[in-house]
Amino acid sequence: MSEPTGAARRRGPFKVGDQVQLTDPKGRHYTFTLEAGKNFHTHKGSFPHDELIGAPEGSVVRTTGNVAYLALRPLLPDYVLSMPRGAAVVYPKDAGQILAFADIFAGARVVEAGVGSGSLSAFLLRAIGDQGMLHSYERRADFAEIAQQNVERYFGGPHPAWQLTVGDLQDNLTDADVDRVILDMLAPWECLEAVSKALVPGGILCCYVATTTQLARTVESIREIGSFAEPQPWESMIRNWHVEGLAVRPDHRMIGHTGFLVTARRLADGVEPPMRRRRPAKGSYGDDYEGPNKG
């Protein structure tokens, strides 16, 4: 039985073509690709790539300046933050939330719109595996090219479950019986009609938006279309901690707002969503409110 795509690049001794992440004594990261006969240079000296080729992961190398570096393969969260960018990436904290709360499973049929630099595509492909299907849509050809290079560099070549289409989702979507749809775009409400037809009953729509105005319009539009159960919006933040002896405190910096996530389950055809019992706050819908798709 053959290994899943990219698995061989995640274990065993370092090989030519592997991505290596060096960590210096101050915790700074340096990522490069192993090539026979090459040297890695820093302002603290250099060392030959050949010193790592064949060495186990977790080795320590020293430069000509006698500075020690820990050598490991970059984790996917490390890789997506250091890879070339055409557009902003989906940060690992949000990608993890999408994988969990959109319930991405092995073998799932997933449609993604707004590929950007390929960060989320790599996370989705690793989750669905070779037997799944990820059809990604990106309207900008230059972004699609960068995303394809990033994803193929991570997996060591083309992924058998991935199809990348350049164009607008609502104009090009032909997929049917899709389990999950992930929309990372400025106006996800424009695609709701198309994706509601593609999703299977019980399937999950997940939208990733940056601003509160986008969040409000996305949620109200999902309610208005009538094909989904009540949408669930949220955001997540990460705060690291400094731990040195008795000095245990939050770090001065944290990963705060990056984006909002909204998930909603597809209803069976012809079913009306149950009436919400929660009463909106007084003034939520004023006399001048005309709905999310007006004006």
C-alpha cells in the first residue's frame, strides 16, 4: 500500500530536496531547501548542506562562527507563514478552526474559493487525503500560480486530490454532491445561491471574512437564502505565555484578530429553517433596515 502524498517527506533522515527549518539560540527561524554541495550562510558563519543530508531530524549543526542551530523539518504552520505570498495567508489558528468546525474529514469532497497563496489549500489537502477531492477557485491567475507552487513544494509535487480553476466560483462551479464549501473572499454572499445547490443536505458552508460589516452581511444573507440552518459566527485569538522559573506571565504580544468565521449546515431541499427562539435585541432591525442585499 503506497504512502499518502507527501508523507515520505515528513519522516526519516534529511534528504536532498527536503525543507529544513533552523532555529538559532534566540528562537529565530531560517528555512531553506537541502542541496548537495551547497552552503548555508548567515551573519554568524556558514555550514555545508552535506552535513545535514542523511542526518536525523532534530540534529544540531554549528556554523564556522561556532553558533549552534537546531535542524528540523518545518511544520505546516511554520511553512505557510514563511512561504512566498501573492495574497495574505489564512493563519494557522484559523486553518485549524476551519478543519475542526467545518468537520473536514478524510475522503471529503470540498470546494474552496479564494485560494490566495495556497495556505488553506495545503491544510485541506492534508486533511482529506488522496481519496478526497478539493476543487479550488481563484479569480486571479497570478495568485493561482503562486498557490500552486507553494502547495506542490510542500507535498513534493502535484497532489492527486487537487484541482485548481482560475475564475469566479459563481460562474464556473460545476461540482455536485459536495460535502464542504469554504469561502475566503470579499463578498461570500454573492456565491450562496451557487454553493447551496452544490452542497449535499447536512453539508457545511464555512465563510472566512475580515471585517464586521462583511460578517454581518454574510450572516444575514445566509439566513435570508433559506437553505441553511442558523449560521454560527465567531473569532479566535491566541495568547502565548512566558515561563521562566517564577516569572510566569502572558507574552506582551499576541495573535489577535485575523478574521471572522461563519459556519452553517445545508438543509434538505424544500425544508424551511426552524424559527429562531432567540429574540433580537431592541433596535437590531430599525425602520430603515432593508436587508443584507439592499443598496
